[in-house]
Amino acid sequence: MSEATKGVFAMIAACSIWGLSGLFYKLLAHVPPEQVLSHRILWSGVFFASVLAVQGRLPQLIEVLRDWARVRVLLLATAMISLNWFIFITSIQIERATEASLGYYIFPLVSVVLGRLFFGEQLSRAQILAIGLAALAVVLLTYGLGVAPWIALVLGISFAIYGVVKKRLDTGPVVSVTAEVLLLCPLALLVIAVTGGGGFQNSWHDAALMMISGPLTGMPLILFSFAARRVALGSVGVLQYLNPTLQAFVASFIFGELFTPWHGAAFGLIWAAVLIFSFGALRKSRRSVHDAQRPAL
């Protein structure tokens, strides 16, 4: 099996875990979201630190945490990822998983806009059209439902900002995420202490599930990092849409959430935007490979 094929399988596995994670957090729907989040942070920290310890990379983590300039950037990343996790967990509990999936559909499009604003990246015509369709979808859903899809917007924007912040860090993904959750651990432990165990005391079943949330958070990130180094960027972008597609499937067919004609119209526009965006990304990726393989004159 080639390295590229291994990367594709790793990417599919990572996106499948993310896409089906709503099923896991539904099992903890009776536990307040701040308690679930606190345990997710705590056990993610344990998992990531263990991975780094096995790899002999704990000195890298210590070096990052001693660098105040990096820590300041990490604090912003920490704020964005914790907000993203909290809203996602909440969306499952209040039966708004459909809207959450919409957020992960629009996140790559928001990332393109932020890339233009912060890094001066040029937008292709396909990207501009895709962004316009996504914006129209949000406006249409807001009009149809009488309220802005705030869950989708917060998830999409927070994750896109997280990506911008991470781009400014010259630190590996596992090391940086470990640093992020460790910075959050004091707050998580405070919530757990104030709430008398943060739901951990309810039953052994709840305790086991919240401990599992650590590896469940960490494994897809490691798989994604493995894939990103082996798969063309355009293919990574296309495969990422497996995540919100599975989320939408779970929300509609397993959770039985209401899917109105307004949702249908909005998702139709989003899927059109995704196709245009993905086609443009694949063309750009293939063009880059072709240019790289062209012999020098």
C-alpha cells in the first residue's frame, strides 16, 4: 500500500470519527455541557501527554510552554477550540445537530475569507462563487427560521479562527494541542471540583464515557496529521466534507431532528458551494503537482 493510499484511509477514518462523534456525546446528554467539556479537556490532556511521553517529546512541550510569545498565541487558540467544543456538545444536547453540521460545511469557506484578510491569499472565481452561495444559504435559513443559525456560525467561525491562529505557530499539531488543553486544565479541574465531580460521580458508565472522550478527541487529530503529510491538499479539503455529511446523516436519520424545507434549500446551496469549492481545490492541487513535475528548462 502506497503512502498516499495510507493517508487517504487515515483521513477517512479521522473524518468518520468526527462525523459520528455526535452518537457518543448523545450518550452524555443528561450531563451538563460544561461538565462534559471539562472532562473532555482533562482526559484529552492525559491522552496527548501520554502520546508525547511514549514518543519522547515531552521536552518539546515544556519548551513551548516556557515561551511566553507562543503561549499568548496558544491562549487564543485555546479560547477558540474550547468554544467550538462547547457549542458542539451543546448542539447535541439541545437537538440542533443538523445546524452543527452546517457549521462544519461552511468552515472551509470562512477559512478562505480569513486567509484573504490575514495572509493576503488570492481568491479564485470558484472560491468567490462558493462563498457567495454559502452566505446566501445562511441568509435564506435566517429568513425561513426567523432566527440566525448561530450554532452553525459560531462553529464555522471559531474553527476557522482556530486554523488562522495555528498557522502562525511553528509547532507540531500534537505538541500544540497538548499545550492548549494543558492551559485549559486548571479551569476544567475547577469546574469539576465545583460541581462535585463534574458528572463523574453519577455512575461508572458516565465516568467511563467521559474518560473515553480523551482518546476520542485525540485519535482523529493524530490520524488527520498523518494524512495531511501524505495526501494532496485539494484531496484533504474534499475528504473533510465526510465529517459534516455524517453529522447531518446522524442528526436526520438517527436523532430524528426536524429538517424543514428551509433547511433543505440552505443545504442545497451549501452542497453546491462545496462542489464548486472542491472542484476548484482539486484543479489547483493537480495543477501544482503538474508544475512540480515539469522538467526545468
